[in-house]
Amino acid sequence: MKVTVARHAGICYGVERALKLADEAAATGRTVHTLGPLIHNPQAVEALRARGVAVAGCLEEADDGILVIRSHGVDPAIIEAASEKGLDVVDATCPFVSSAQQAAAKLKTDGYTVVIVGEADHPEVEGIVAHTGGDALVVEEVSDIPERLPSRRVGIVVQTTQSLERLNEVVAALLPRVSELKVHNTICSATGKNQRSAEELARSVDAMVVVGGHNSGNTSRLAEICRAVNERVHLVETADELDPAWFRGVHTVGVTAGASTPDEQMAGVVAAIEAMSDDVSD
């Protein structure tokens, strides 16, 4: 059984940066909290916890020391409140997310109705909404666009891990209904490369394995993209979740990983699949 890893897969710059900043904070020996899970990868979050980086569910749970802002970003009022509380704030917001936040804020200031293409309950989207003062429409599907728009001047930003296809669908639906449409394509460049590579590989193999947190939006989207072109797609966090039955009669397997998946986590899954080759061969 041949195992091929997607050309572009796995951990992105924003996640690497966040992990590095959290590690540096831990090395100070002070009390360190992240505000919510630093990234959507339970194994990486647990590894940080073992190094002394605790997860605070809310600001009230962090009384002293260093507070690391998660890669998804937060409401700027939270950073201000943390500083007023006496916490040393380390902002690990992904630069691509920061760009989306700033674009949304500028659109609002310039008088546009702000539309955010993304998941309403995702922390990144919640943070972008906060940068508009809470005055934005969140659209995950075209069907989420309201019948009556607040104005005919609309500005769009995108959750950084959304697909270009989803953005294009929303743009096409809005164009006939507005007098002015300003679009900021804030999809992370690494996300786009990962998605294109995953789809290309999924078309050429018998089965596909996507590695990453079950709570990771970008990982779930990779699986969704792969399933559109290949019926045999499996999403796992670790090698322990692999089922040999998935690979019976399979000669080629593709592997990709979400942007919050460390390289060693993906490598462990690849090694486990390769070790199964003799057991599942015809």
C-alpha cells in the first residue's frame, strides 16, 4: 500500500508562531494561561499544559502572570481588560486573522454593511465581529443572507480558513442585490494551498486520511473538500483512531493535515498506515 502526503499539508505559520510564543512565556517560569485553547488541536494543547501553560475559559480564571491570546484572536476589549487587570498580554493572534479584523473594522468605519463569510460560533469570527463593534452579518451559506440588507453598500471579509468556493458563492449571490460590493479575500494563503493540494491528491488515490483536531474548522473543511471527489475519506486526530478495515483492498492512500496539526502528529499517522500495509493487503 503506497502512502502519499499532500504537497502542502499541516501546520501553518500562524500556528507555529502561537506555539512559539506560548513556549517562550512558559520558559519565564511565571504563571501562564491561554484564553481558551491556543489552537484547535487537543494533543498540542495538552502538551502545552504539561509545560505549565493552562487554559483559562474566561478572563476571570487568569488572576496573575502572562495571558496568551489564542491564534484565533479576540475582542479588543478583552485585551484591554486583561491589561487593566495587571496581566502581561502576549498576543498570539495569527497575522492573517489580524488582517481580517482590521479589514472588517475599516469597512465599518467607511460606512459599509460588513458581511463575514464564516461560522458564527467560531472564535475567529466572533473576534472579527467584535472589531466591527458587533455590527456585522455572519454568512456561512448563501441561504444565511437576509432578504433585506441594511444597505446597498456591502463589504466582505472571510474567515481565514474558509474555502474560495464558499466566498465566490456569497459574492455571486450578493452582486445583483447591491450597488457597491467591496471584497477583501482574507483567506490565509496556506489554507488555500492546503485545500488545493488535498483535493488534487484525493482525486488520485483510493482512500484519503485527514489528520487534525475534530474541533478544527479548517481540518473539517479539508475532509469536506476531499469527500467531494473521493468517497473514502477519514478524519483522525492520532494514529490510534485508524481502523485497518478502512484500507482493505486499498492500494494508494493520501494523507493531508489541518493547519493546526504539528508535523510529528501527521508523521505518526503516516507511519501507522504504512505499518498496516501487510495486514490489509489483498
